[in-house]
Amino acid sequence: MRPVWSGSLSLGLVTVPVRLYSAVEDHTVHFRQFQRGTEDRIRYRRVNERTGKEVGYEDIVKGYELDSGEYVVVEPEELDEIAPGRSKSLDIESFVELDAIDPMFFDKTYWLAPAKDEFERPYALLLEAMDSSGKAGIAKFVMRGREYLALVRSGDGVMVLNTLHFAADLRDPAEQLPDLPGKAKARGKELDMAVNLIDAMSDEWRPEEYRDTYTDRVRELIKAKKKGDTITPATEPGEPTKVVDLFEALSKSVESGKAKKKSGAKKKPTAKKDLSSLSKAELDKLARERDIKGRSKMTRASLEKALKAS
């Protein structure tokens, strides 16, 4: 796998050369475009609008439009020059609790690995320190001409880097949505029933149980069309719930959720996992479930000890 970025991870006076690798693989089915009724491909080209001639990447520069309608032209090299060294440095500025970051800020996920074997010792030290503290580092770096806010945290034997949205990137729903929900007040019995529904449908997070079923259906469609067969359309979405039927719909949903949970519980293994085999994130979750006080400041060893005593 080729790295998408390389540079140095800096924490105080400790600097470790690292490489960034994409941790996510695209499984989307990609199509080519054709003109209907023909086998003619549709292609996109970079064309000079005045001459109509195609232009190569090496001859393209960036232009910023001013209020006057004129453009300020900027060369790629000029963008690199205004941030000397920044494109090769990943500087951790502070550490925060992972739970303190709203999921809205998360963007893409990468692995951060040592650039060479000789840098494994300081890398492993920082990885273990972050794992023990339960905290994640906030950093900034430049990649492909753009500055990123990032979160560096311990993963399963490797550092994980999540790019984050800047606060200014997030839209304010009060400004963007014409009518914010919230004018209608929840009724007592309906609210209790809705909470019961959430409880009935609550389960452990097992990501391996979820699949991209839409992509599976697309592949089935392609196979069927190749054979000249047809495919059964998917079920249409349900009708909107009427206000007068809301309580009844909630009641039936709760019973359905309990039944599914009960049937699923039979399939779950009852054997307890050895605490030493769990990750710190899994230990944190167990500590929350058992309401162990001071868990956010505990090291991995302290969490394991507290859980054994609970």
C-alpha cells in the first residue's frame, strides 16, 4: 500500500518520521457513462473555453475571482511557498478526551505508521502512552495544498488519524433549516414509549454485522442483466405514521424490538472475555456500563483492576 502523505509527528521535543495510509477502502460499484442507444463513451476533458483545445495538467494554474470580476492567478509553487515546512510536519498541540469530540467533526480515517524500522521505538512509546492515558492528540498538518485539523489516537497496535472539520466548516441548523423541529411538544406517554423503544432496540456495537446491502443489490442487478434476467424490486418504504396512530405504532415497535432482542440473545456467546484481551476502548465501555467512578482518568491497567474488583 502506498502512503498518501509522509512527514514527521511532533510531540514536544520528540519527533518521529511517519507515513499516512488510507484506512478505508471504497467498495462502491463504479460505472462508465455512455450515450443512450449507443456504445459511445462520454468523457470529460479540460478544455480552453476560448480556443476549444484540451489543456494538460502542467499548464493549468489556479485563479481566484475578485468582486470586480477579475482574477488573481496563483501558481502551485506559490501555494507551497507560503507554508514552508508545514506540509511535512504533523504537530500535536494538545490532548483531549475522545468522548468530548462531537461525531459531527469527524471526516476521514487513516493509519499513521513509522516511516522506517529504526523509528519504531519512539513510535511505540507514544502509542502506548496514548493508549494508557485514554486521550487523543489534536494536531494540524498540510496535505495536497490544504491544511487539516486532525485527531491522533491509539488503535489496535497502530496510531489512527482522523481528519476533522474545523468549527467554521459546520453549518448552524438555525440558519440553514427553514423550520427547525421542536415546535411540537412530546406527550408524556408517547415519550415514555419512545424511550422504551430505544431500550428494546439497544444492543452492542458489532460493525461486522452490517453490510452495504445497496451495493450488493447493484451487483445482483448487473449479474441479472448480463444473463438477460430481471431482478425483484426492493420493498417500498412505509407510509408516514399518522399522529393519531403514533402511540399504537410505538407500542407495536417496542414489542417487536423486544422479540428480536430476545431471539438474538440466544445466539450470543455467554462466555466472558478475559479482560486482558480487551482493548482500552472496550474496557472504557465496560467501565461506563458498571458506572465505575473516575474511569476517564484511569490508565488501561487501572481500568482492568477496577473492573475485576466490580
